[in-house]
Amino acid sequence: MISRSPIELLKEAQSGSRTALARLLTYVESGGAQHRGTVALAYASATPYVIGITGPPGAGKSTLTDHLITAALARGHVGRNETFDQVGVLCVDPSSPFTGGAILGDRIRMQDHATNDRVFIRSMATRGHLGGLSLAVPDALRVLGAANFPFAFVETVGVGQMEVEIASAADTTIVVTNPGWGDSMQANKAGLLEVADIFVINKADRPGVRETRRDLEQMLDLGRTREWRPLIVEATATKSEGIDTLFEAIDEHRQYLDASVLLDARRARTRVELDKVVSVLVRSRVDDLAKGEAYEDQVDALIEGTTDPYRAAEKLLAES
């Protein structure tokens, strides 16, 4: 099979080809030269406005996202300036231990939009990444922007306390909870108070909504460290209840960013992306060093007691 160039594929994706867009995202996930070429094109384009949706397993994130897609398409705008006629969705799933691919397949739970040509949904694997977000997600979002998607959702796998990295990839972060969500310290331990812009108490037709809202309000009162106070919205996604209110909250947060710190937030987000790439490249260098004869020589020297790990490392880096 002949590998097609990112330039050619991007032109087709910008003209509406979902097949070309899917191939570009495959390049991003696979790495290598085609990945680098794709990223170089994507980062020269506009960045989409990103809504991150996270929370514990079983909270109803996929159903909520499904209804938010409908609301987004109906409105066609967010904040004062952003307008769009299509929506991109990245669903970050756990990785298969055998293939490395995504194994949940959130598209199955978004059947209403599976054939909608205004919606592009892609499942991506975490590939073992600790934060629940694969390293390819920021690049994939940039590709969506380059393919003329000014608005995107990222729904992340629910893995409890590790699920806070979404804030580094999203402009507005939604944390989904349920009534009877557990003791009030759980959110604090998970760091969700620090990353949430909006809390959604989903399945609000169940008992315990009032207590859950009270716990969240108390935690926000005690742990408030930002100018923006996270909004709390009640919803029952399976009944399409509270979706409009939630989108109003998204709109309110976007207007807050427009009026104050959107540029600074984007700059901070870009720093995180760059830090990740630097870390990956450094890790790659370390892996290469660990395969060489010079590395084995330093291991022998350590065993013999003629050096220490710091001198050994400095020597390897100096010779690389």
C-alpha cells in the first residue's frame, strides 16, 4: 500500500474527506516521519476550541457527550465569536494489551451521529499513558483544527485520580459526577477541583443530588484557588434533561476566557504540549543509549564499583 503525503491528505480533509482525515489521525497515532509531517502542517493552522469531558467510570460521559454534540450543532456557536457548522470528537479509551488499540469504542454509544456528515468521531487509545490521555491527543486536536473543525470534544476514559490531564488539552473542562459520588475528599484527592471549569451532576433523577451539590459547593469554598469559580449543573443525560443549561455554562466560561485569560490559557496549554514532546524525545534518547556498548560498559563499571550512577550517566550523555 502506497503511503500518501500529509499535504495531499490535508487538502482532501479540508475539502470534506473523512477518509483522508482518519488517515492523518492514524499518522499522528503511529509516529514516524508521516507523523512529523502531519504535525508540522497542523500546527500552522488554527486551534479548535476544545471541550474536555472527564469523570469516573459509569458517570454517563458518553451519553452526555452525545447530547452535547446535538446541542452544539443546533447552536452553531460558543461564546461571542466562535461559530461552526461541524464538530470533531475524540474518545480516549483504554488500550488493548494485545494491539495497543482502543477497546471501548465510544462511537457505539453515539449512534445518533455515526452517519452525520457534520460530525467526525474518532476513538483513540491511551496506550498505557498514566494520565488517561494519549500523547497523540494534542496533535490530533491540531489536525482537526487544520481540517476546518473550529470546535471539538474530548471525552476521556474514566480512571479516577489519574484523570486530571484533560485540563492541559482543553479550553473548558467538564467533570461529570453522580449523586452519592462518595466522600467529599475524593474530588480533592483526584485534583478535580483544580481542573474543573464545570461540574455536572449527571443522573440527577436519582436520590442524593442535593447532598452532592452541597459537598461540591463546600469543597469549592474551601479549595478556591482561581478567579473562575466552577459552575455546577444538574442533568439527566438519558432523558436529555439539563443539556441546554450545561451548554449555557460552557458558553459562559468561553465568554469569561474571551474577556480575560484565553491567550494566557492557550500559552500555558502550549507549554504543556511542548514539555510532553521534549520528554518523549529525551526518553527516546535514553532508550537508544541503553542499547549501546557504551551503556553496557558503564553497567560493568557500576558492578565493579569503579564509578557511580551519576558519573556514568554524565559520561553517556557526553558521548551521545
